[in-house]
Amino acid sequence: DAAFSRNLSVGGNVGIGTTNPGVRFQIGTSAVSAFPTLGTASGHAALTGNVGGWGMYLGLEDSGKGWIQQMRNDGAIAYDFILQPVGGNVGIGTTAPEYKLDVKDATGGFITRFKSSTVGNPYIVFGTNNGMGDIRFGNDSSNVALVNTTGGWQWTTQLNIMNGNVGIGTVTPG
């Protein structure tokens, strides 16, 4: 056991459960065989609050998958996991997300994007970013629309819902 009442400076790497940490802070332990269970403290690392049994638990599964879970370790309660609560974009499969949520495949082509900003209307995009066009759902002008773009970013309305009317092949449904 050790107790410190002042600052502690470490010039090298720190390891818990390992004698040769390869990075600044490494927790070395054997993998767990399953994902977490609510009400059970599990995983390889935890950030816990000082009031009650809630925390963020991180772990590895035997097949190599990793997980993060917000939960209580003394009851069956899961909490919301919040990313970027004060701004910024979230990327999956990319190190440079261009949209609030930007999901890309291994080649860098986008799969799904959620655009929301103070400039322009919000929309969700499904596509391949290969010049073949994509499908967007969102606000086109002041109407809710499902559109198909054909190369570039031109909106060609395919389905327009306004004032309760549904149009197929027309932007002015009666």
C-alpha cells in the first residue's frame, strides 16, 4: 500500500498488473470472457464517482473486442454515454470527421453522415462518396424531403412531404 499527500511525478511509464508498460499508462490483466453485466463491476479499468456505485467501465473481450459501458456496479442501471457535450464532431473509421457524426468505410468513402450546423438545413446522408450520388433525408428548402443526389451535391427531390401531402416524382404534391 502507498499513500501520497503531495504531488507525484513519474518520468517514465506507469503499469498496473504489468512489469513492463509500453505506454505512459497501461493496465495489464487477462481478458474477460464476456461483456459487462449491469450491477457488476467488471472490465479492466474503471472511472468511478465518489457518490454511489456509478462509473465508466472499460474492458476487452476474449475475441479482441473492446467495450465502454456507463453503469452502476450496485444495481441494474445503465446510463447515457455522451460524446462531445460541448461541441466537436464524432468520427467512426476516420481521424478527421467532417460532420457531427461521420461514419466511413476502410477506403475512406463515407457510409453515413449527420450534418447539423448553424449554416444550412440538417440532414442525414447515406452513400459511398464515389461520384455515383447518395441518398439524403432532411430539410430541402423548408420541406421534409428524401432526395437522391446524382454526382456532386445537387438535390434532386424524390419524395417531398409538405402540409400532409405526399408526392412521388413531383415537388408540388396536391
